[in-house]
Amino acid sequence: MSNALSAAAAGFGTGLSLIVAIGAQNAFVLRQGVRRHAVLAVVGICALSDALLIALGVAGVGAVVVAWPGALTAVGWIGGAFLVGYGALAARRVLRPRGALSSEGEAAGSLRRAVLTCLAMTWLNPHVYLDTVFLLGSIAADRGPLRWTFGLGAAFASVCWFAALGFGARLLGRHLSRPGAWRVLDGLVAATMITMGVLLIAGG
């Protein structure tokens, strides 16, 4: 029992250390959380996607994918272009603000748009594969028969982080009620997305 708890705790700590960073996915979850729009759907997609990718890594899929490096290159190009495009939209909001932050969300149909954007932000980002499938998968392999317990801890870390980020972000709402503050957040999102997108394209 103690070995299992140790493996789960190690997985939780390792998973948390990899996802707690300003990245494309986290920036998107933060923005949705501040706007209080489609938060449950976005958090659920991110957490479940991480869990699935971690499971694939623990199962050893990462070692198989390495045999086809062209796949990651293609994902890098597509994901990079997507991030640059999304960053450009955020930059446009900085230059052309629509007013103060609204907690009511956008017009009808925006839930579908938020879900599709979140899916693209997650599955078209090679960094997600590197962190979950490859890195966590390789670390879990060293745990032998406890590798799945390690993976469970890492998946639980994703659930905790995305839930805290998405639902905790609403506490920032009153601080971002002014257009100027909202423009700062959008500027951070734009800089993050465009930088990561350019790096992905250059790497590809």
C-alpha cells in the first residue's frame, strides 16, 4: 500500500510540475474561466484528454510513435499555424477592445466554438504529447508494475490543476472588469500563443 501511495504521489507531483506553466492550453482555460463561459466543458476536455494521453504513454504507445517522427512534425506545423492564428485574434482584441469584461459569455453557438477551440488547442499541440505520452510514459515505465498507479496520480494532477485554473479564475473577474485590464490579459494570451506557434513551426 505504501509503495502504491508513493507511486501515486510521485505521479501527481510529476504531472503537476509539467502542466503548471503559462502555455497555450492554460492561457485558453484561464480566459474561459475569467469569462465564466463553457468552463465545465473546457476543464473536462483538458482533464480527460490528459488522462487519455497519459494512459497511452503508460501503455508504451510513445515508444511506437517515435518510429514515425514525421507525424509529430506534421502536428507541429498544423498546431503552430493554429496557435499563431488564435494569437492574432487575441492581438486584434487588444487593438480593438469591445469594452469591459462580460461574465455572460458570447452569443448562441459559442459553446460549440469553445469546445472545438479547446480540442484543437489540446490535440494539435505537440508539447502535450511530449509531456504526457513521452515524458510521463517513460518515467512511469521505471515504476514497473506500479506504472499505472503513477499514471493515475499524474491524471489526477491534471484534473486538480484545470479545475483550479478554470473555476478559480472567476475570482479575477472583479479585477478585470475594466477594458484596460482585459486588454492586458488578451495581450498575455496573444504573446503566448504567437510565440509558441512560431516555435512549433520553426521546430517542424
